[in-house]
Amino acid sequence: MRNGFMNKFKMTLIASSVVAALTGFSMPAVYADDAAPAVSVSGSAAVVSDYRFRGISQSYKNPAVQVGVNLALPVGLYAGFWGSSVSGNLYNNGASLETDWFGGYVYKLNDDLSFDVGGLYYWYPGASIGTSGVKYNTFELHVAATYKWLTAKYNVTTTDFFGATDSKGSAYYQLDGNYPLTDTVTLNAHVGHQKVKGAGNNVFDYTDWLLGATYTFPAGTFAPGWAVGLAYVDTNAKKDFYTISPASGASGSKFIGGPTGFDKGNSMKLVTAIIKPFKLDDVREALSLIGVKGITMTEVKGFGRQKGHTELYRGAEYVVDFLPKVKLEMVVDDSTVDSVIDAITKAASTGKIGDGKIFVSTIEEAIRIRTGETGPEAL
């Protein structure tokens, strides 16, 4: 996630603003009198430990502030606004603000079953991808059905998906459950799948899930109608495409698709590859193309399933147990391990026995002797 779209994409989806170790608050509806009017206005405000949109952090795994206003109109119509602070690392050049403008229609068949159709416009004031001028702004339609506490929803974009090229028609499928355990405690669960259209955009496809609970303060307490929630949020998003670096150019990066409370931070891995000697140049070039800056090469001998070979010397046969190989070692940021492995595998493969092995191990620390830099900055 180092180019504009990737940076934006990481920050792009979340069906809930709850995450691991998150606290949220909401304001009750406000009416002119005690009876619910034909037209009503309600508001919400929240402070969250990490703003998640469809499992992906929009706040760079930092806290966010959110507000919203909802207008309920006669015969099931509704409209409203919702806004949140977001990270400029994800949405470049803008006000670090997401504003959502929505409207729709709810048809209630009976007390248990209802249907919802509507649209939502995601607007990021001033924000655009890098120097391209391409906006993140996106319009999305949805259709949903709710039975008691369970909702199934289908979302589809009518524009490009947050600036991704040729991604019109990208879809998100979700299933949400909010089961009332008691009058004050609700169990929250969610699973969703994001599908991004366009050539090559399938690398951004992923599934996300959430499990948590919300406690609503009852009447008679110090904050009646307010709520606090805690949830575990995670995804299977690919690290290579959902890891972003600070827009300022500062060192460090974050994988924004994993759970906040379990973020490993700037972890490093040692990748060791044993390959055939004549494949050295191909592998070195492939690693250079993906940004690997440092490699240690050692000429070694060994055997695996290949188990050496037989040679003829002065008319007599003898077995050579150890075959010549090249050992490559490189320490890389954890977020790039998958792409390093993929590059080595493709460049070193001949499809024959003896192509080699790749080993990955954890590095606790790295220090650059000249400057004293540590961690990924020292690589």
C-alpha cells in the first residue's frame, strides 16, 4: 500500500466503528415532545480507539472522533450525515476528514421483517491520490433485509471504488447480527466480503469479521441512552497491499487490516533461500524490483531429496554427496515477506528437483552500526 490507491484502500471500509479495546458513545434521538413525530431528528457522537470500515483501519490504528445526524421522514424515508476523522496517511492531501451523506427508504412488512434500499456518498474534502488528482470520493447503492436482529446487505458502487482504476461495480456483501442479551447488553457480530472490480484489483479482495458487545446505560444512570462497546475486528487482507507508510515520508509502516490490540508493530523477518547457482542473477534482479536493498550471498554445498550425484574420476565412479548451492539471506519488514517469497519462488524455479528451499524466521532487533538506527529503519 505505498501508492495512492493502496494508501486509500487501506483506509477505505468499515461497517462498524468498534475495534479491539475500543470505547464508543452514542446520543439518543431528540424529539420536540414525548411522542415520536412524523419527522424526527436524532444525533450521535462517538470516540473510538480505531475507526474501522469493513475491517480496515481508516485512522492508521489511532483514535477517531465521529458525529452524525439522521432525519427520519414520513412513510419510511430517511436521510442524514455522518462524519469521522481519518488519517492523512490513507487519504492524501485533504482535511483528514470523511463525510458520508446518505438517504433511503425502509419498508416494514411486519414487526420482525423489513427491507431497506438507499445510497451513500463518501466525500473526503480536498483529498486526492498522491499527485494524480484522482479523488477518493465514492457513491454506493445498497439493498438490505432485516429479520428481527439479523441483517443481510448488498452494497455496490456506481463510481470507481475509492479511486481504484476501472473499479465501478465493486461490491461488498455483509451479514450483521445484533442480538439483545438483556435490556442493556447487545451481542454484536459481523462478517463481510469486499470484491474490487478491475484488472489486477482482485489483490484488494478480502473478508472481514467482528465479534463484540455493547452496553447501553439505562434510565436512572449518569448517562442514560449512551453506550460503550468493545469488539474484536480482523481480516484476511493481504499484508503486501494493506500496509502503508506515513505520508510525510517518515520511517515505519502499519498493516491496517489486522486487529489493533494485537498489532505487532514494526516486526522483521530473516528470509533465507537456498537456490541453484545459475539462478542467482534472476533472483537478485527480482528482489531488486520489489525494493529489497540488502542481500548476503554465500556459496554453500549440501543436499536434500536430490541426494548428490555420481561422477567418474580416472575410470572409477564415486558419489558426490554435496551439491554446490547459493545461500541468500535478507532481513525485511514483516509486511513485505509475502512479496519477497513470491519473487524468489518465481525467479528460482525450474520445475525440477533441487530448486531449493526458503526459510523464514523472526528477527528481534537490527542495528545500523554507523548511525545507531534500530528496527526496520536500520535495514
